[in-house]
Amino acid sequence: MLNDTLNIQKHRPKVLHHYIESFNIYRFNDDRDIQLFPKGVFELVFQSHDDFQHNTAYSAGWKMRPQNFIGGLHNKSYHVKPNGKKNICVVVEFKPNTAKYFIPYKLDNFQNAVIDIFEIWGTDAINLSQKIAKEKSDQNKVNLLESFLIDRFISQKTSVIDHALFSILNSRGFIEINTLANDATLSAAQFRKRFKEEIGISPSQYCKIIRINTTLSIFENNFQNSLTELTYQLGYFDQAHFIKDFKSVIGTSPKHFIQKH
């Protein structure tokens, strides 16, 4: 649901297709701000200029962001604005719970945050950003990124949290935390702690994001039903709970969102 301010080209990974959803090239046609919504995934972002700003629930107004950064899991929508025209962002969109194979830190450190890649990979990251900036071909930019990530792959075993994540995605976010904890043979407190460390956000917040992303997908596909019908189609017990969830993530009611978009 992005407006004509932004053009997006998606490139599929050649090797890391189990871990990366896509390499996205964002081209901003003007300097209007756009609203972005939480996806429940990490992103690695390289910007053509250092004058991008964002306005998030935690930044308290417009704030400059690093030119190149890892974006952790957000639990609310946020706005991004380039200070100028013809700016470009090259973005690695990881698949759910796969950033841990490349980032050597507990992922809850990245919640609602943007962390300069220098803090993660040092001068190697700076050298990579310079190469990407000089490269004219989009595909070559993507190749540089994928090669960089292949060299930093961290091999590890599948965990019970991976299985829990699959259950959340499969249920579209409508699953009890106690059920997930029992399936993982953990106490509820142990499960919440491990989930937040591995995924980067609490399981209840993650479930909510998945529920709202399901809603946005329905809106994008020529939504014709009433909100009451949608409430029960999604799996909510009542419309009040659905509206509360939606507003807490998107920042406005479903009715107002439909009217605006």
C-alpha cells in the first residue's frame, strides 16, 4: 500500500533463498514521507544518502537515521522521509527468524531500533557500503550483498522457537502463548524469554503483528466485506478486540485506514 512516491524492484537470492525473502531496491521519486508497517522480519538497509529521516513510536518526532543499518522488529507503524529526490535504498528482507544466522547478537537488542552496521561488522561493513554506492547495476549491488552475507553465515541447529514461529505463522497469529510453551516443553516464562532473544520481540507482540499483516493482505485484495464479517473471518472473538489490535500496530482504526488507502 505504498503510494507513487516509491518504486520497488525485488530480486530473489541465488544462494541464500532459505534465509532471505528478497533483495529490494527502493527508489524514492520525491521527498514526501511514506508510512511503513511492521512485517515481523529484520531488514538490512543501505541508503544512497545520509539524510533520510524516520518518525517512529520511540523516536519522538523526526530523527536522522544511520546511512546503513540493521532494522530490528518494530511493533508499530512508522514514517520514513528522504530529504531530496531520487534517493535509493537497497534492502535485504530476511525471512522470519533467519537474521540470527548472520547477526552475532541476541536479537532483542534490536527491538524498535536501527543499529549502524559498523557496530555489527566493523570496517568490513563500511567497505561493503562503499562498493554498493559505487556500483551502477542493481543486480551487482545484490550480488555484493549476498556474497557478504554468505561469508558471515553462522551455522546453528533448529530450535524449539523455530517450531513455535511456524505455528504462529500457520495460525495467522491466533494461538495461545501457553500452547506454544507447552509444545516447546518450556514454562511460559522460559518460552517468552527465549522467543524474545531469538526472534527479537515478545511472542504476544509477534502474534499481533502477524494478525495485522493478514488483515492488510486482505485489504490489498479488493476488500468488499464489512468489518464485522472480517472480524470473524480473521478469527477474532469480537470487533472491539480487532479494532484495538489494528490501532495499536497501524495507528488508526481499520475504517479510517480503508478510507485513506
